[in-house]
Amino acid sequence: WLTRFAGVRVPLIVSVRNCKRQGVWHDLANVAACRASADIVVNSRRVAEYVVRQFRAPRERIRVIYNGVDTERFRPAPSGEASAAVIVTAGRLVPQKNPNLFLDAAELLLRQHPNVRFVIVGDGPLRPRIESRLRQGPLADRVSLLGERDDVDRILRGAGVVWLTSAWEGLPN
């Protein structure tokens, strides 16, 4: 249960935040980490049960710490302040978050609602492909690619609609 760090023995603590299988090597690493850990922190009872079942983790070492959400921070803007013609997504630009599905849906919606604007907040390895797609297609002047931001709550409050196109999610922070 203890590991060496800078010559001092400290407890190993593992965190699991979703129930997504990522292959046999990840599973083996998670089994080993759970066995070696002093505590296993999860963010829901369902994830706790998954960790016991999938990684054979000792139930007595699992601690559920729920993610807290400040609902006031994400409360929609008062009527009239949000733009119904703006659709936002926020997340890393990686396959899991499926930004191409966001763009596919945007292209379909744009055919019937040509005044809609789209905003993508986030950055990641898919950014060059997304930028290339935007330069070549009908979304060129309709999508704003904002990159990583520290005011996501403000951006979401100003949107008429928020789309989550992830292939899967745990309980993100």
C-alpha cells in the first residue's frame, strides 16, 4: 500500500471516474493499481460497483466522493440575454468527445436554419483536422473555434443550446 516518493514511503491512492473499458492492458494496469492502493477514490456508487466487479478491488478501500457542481455558475442567462441562434459544445478535441459529430449535426441543422452559429470550446489533437474541415465546407463562417478557455461557464450561459456529442462520458469535472 505504500510506495516510495523522494525517499519517503507514501500511500498510493487510485482514482477511477468512469465505467469505460479501454482494453486488456488498461484493465490489467487498473487491477494492479487497485490491489496496490491504500484507497480508491470514485465519483459515484455505480463506478464503485464497476471497480469491485471489473478490477476486483477491495470494497473496503473504496471512497465515493461525488463531483460538486455550482448550479448558480451554470444557470442559463435570463430570457433575452442568451442567443437562441448559438449552439455551443465544450470539451477536449479528441475522438471520445466526437467533435466531428457536432460538425455533422451543425451542417444538417444549417440547411434548415441558415442563421444559426456554432461555437466549439476546447483544444486537442483533432484541432488541425477540424480547422481543415471548416476551411473546406459550409461551416467556414458559421463555427467559432475558441480553443481552451477559462470562461466556459459564461460562454455556456450565453448559448441558446448546448450539445454534448461525446461517444461516452464518466462524471467529468
